[in-house]
Amino acid sequence: MVIKLSATFVFALFVFTSCKKKDTSLGVKSIDQNELLNSAMVDTFSLITYSEPEDSTITSSPYYALLGTYNDPLFGPSEASFYTQLRLATPNPQFGDLSAITIDSFVLGLEYAGFYGDLSQKKVEVYRLTDTMNVITTYYSFSTKDCYQNDLVDPNHNLITPNPYDSTIVAGVALPAQMRIFLDTNLARTIMNDAASNPDYFASNDNFLNYYFKGIHVKVNNPPQTSGNGGILYFDMTSKYTKLTIYYKQEGLSKTYDIVSDSYSATFNNIHIDNTGKQVSSVIHSHILGQNQFYSQSAKSRAVINIPGINNLPSKAIIHEAMLILPVEYQTGYKYTPADEISIATRLQDGTTGLYNIGAGIYDPFQKQYTFDLRSYVQGVISQQRFPVYVSGMLVNALIKGTEIYVNPKLFNTSCDRIVFNGVNTTNKKKPKLILKYTEF
């Protein structure tokens, strides 16, 4: 039997923290429509959607470091900062005669990787950590580290208007666009003096990070923003241009010394989002309210769709198509855009609370919608397929648990993306739907 199913449904948000993916070939091959017999139309799927928050978003080793604030009219204010280690480019630095050195500047360069919102001016602050970090520790969006109280940024250069579009000129050379944060040159002088008087601190990066320069916290201190204003910047922390540089002259010769950020540097984002008083908060706390609109927001919440009717499909069915289409509410040109790509996941009966990645959807700006291929997922449910996952270091083969699907921006722990989906009762023209085709033998 070939069935084509259209379903409209209420949607909601949920958050998933860690995802594993295992592709399956079930349902990949389809049968020519001319070979099919006994077709029918079914439209009785009951779909349940609701919203739930994510309280423990892991932000260790993020794809991007986040910095800034913005006040979203629909999601409320968001604030992002980051903590990171900076490593010696070369151990045992030898600066020679310190009395012959003149320090020109001490600059933290951060290569831009993008932004969300607008490029309004920001007051940037940098604080030196008193607490250590390491790459094997799991950090969350709420994690913090203790710091010294004095701001390292030169007060004459702490107001910065971001420009991620144009090259940055340094010593007459055009470099990839970066934010240049000028720090107190007294700290640069202190580092040089300590390298000479306490060389053990500079003998290795372990000594440097654990006992001398444990890292920095980069944040903004913006005045309150009105609704619809502000933005958050994205930085590439593994770029060779993301580094702390001492620019100095020695006997008239210009020189530099770098303290770098790389893949061995521990980094995590601290993200605070306040949905208080917004409809998204109501939907998160009351599952029944997601019928008109439902939401997904990085680091905060995900959409959950329960499709219980999948369990009523014939166990011997071969799925040829299971296409989930999710229209969004978005006005072209608005600064808070939908995510370019979103991820979908499910839960397994493996005794854990983690999520299992089952695919992704790409945003179509012309149709203003996302499209997911759920064929393998639906086939896995009705065929009771087992998926290999590691639980406490042991490989287990687990069934899919329930018929819930979890949706969120793909860069969930390292972006500020948010999405407003059309619900089943939306007043907009397009409603969400599922198109399903299968053959039963």
C-alpha cells in the first residue's frame, strides 16, 4: 500500500545537549509509482507539540566565541561573553635589555567570524583570571571563572564599533577583519619583566597557564538597550590572527611578541538569556500554548514534536518519503534572522537523557521554511531498528524511545540564532505539514 499523508500540527521547543549520529539505509530505495497497487490517503495523524527549556547547555570548545548583548522583541535580552586561555607562542622568551625597550601597544586581536543582530558600539572589558581552566573540563552556558577586579582595557580605547566586513590594517598590512582591543601597556611591561626574573613561569605552557597567566574573560558593559537593538559578535578562536600581541621597539627596531589562542586553549561561552514576559516563556511553561507559534533559541530552548501516529503504521512498511516542512514567521530584511540550518534528534532507550542526531534541515529564504527528511527515522520506529551508542563507555544497541522529535538551531551552543515557527493554528498562510509515502508488502 502506498500512503500519502499530510498532517498539520502544533509545535514546541525543547533543548538537546549532546547528539550522536548513525546513518541508516532503511527506506532509502523507493519503488516506481507505476509498480504500486492499492493506494490510499490518510489524514488522521495526531501531532503533539510543546516547549521545554535547556538548563545545561555545554559551551566548552565552542565553534565560535560569543561577545555582546541585544534585546530581542520576541525573546528578550541576551548577553554573551567568553573565557579563554592564551598560550605562549614560544616558551622562554628572551627580550634582552629591558631598559632599551619602548612598548608601543598591547593588543588583543579577535578575528571576526560573523555576528547576530546589529553592529552597534560596545564597551569592551577584559579581566585576567585568578582561576585555572583546562580543555578536558566540561563548561556550561552558566559557568564562570574568578577574575581580578581591574579591567585590562585601555580606558581611551574601550568603546568599539565592530566592523567585520573590511580588512584590518596592522603595520601597513591588510589582515582579515578583526576586533582590536587595546590593553594597558603596563601589563605588557610586567610580562617582560617577569619573563626575565621568573623564567620558570615561561618555560612551558603548563607553567604559564597554571601558575602565571591563567586566562582572560572578555565581556561587554553596555547600557540598557531598547527592544530591537544590539547584537552579538562571533570570533574564530583558532585563527592565527586571534592573539595577544606586545608591540615594542628595541634600540629603534620594531618587534612583536605573541601570546596565542589555538586548538589547545580551553575556551567556553557564558550566555544569559531572559525570556521573562515573552510569549516564548509562556509556551515553554505550558505545552498547550504552542499552537499559534512555537520557538527555538540557541542555548535556551528547542522544539519538540510528538508524532504518535507513527506507531500505527504497518510494521512491514517500506518508507519512501517522510518530508517534514516547517514554515517560519519572518519579515525579509529583519535583523534577527532564522538560523541557516537546524538539527533534529530523538531519544533512545539507552537509559540516558542524551539525544541522538537524526538529521538536519536547511532554511529556504524564498519559501521561508525548513525541510527535513525523516524517512530513516520513521523507518527505524516502525521496524524497531536498534542504533549503536556508547553508554558509560560501553557499546549498546538501543531502540528509539517514543515518537518525539527535537529541533533547534544547528549551532546550538555557539550562536545566538532563534526561530519563530508557524503553528497549526497560525493566521499565516503556511502551516507545518508532514508528507509521508510508503509501501506495505
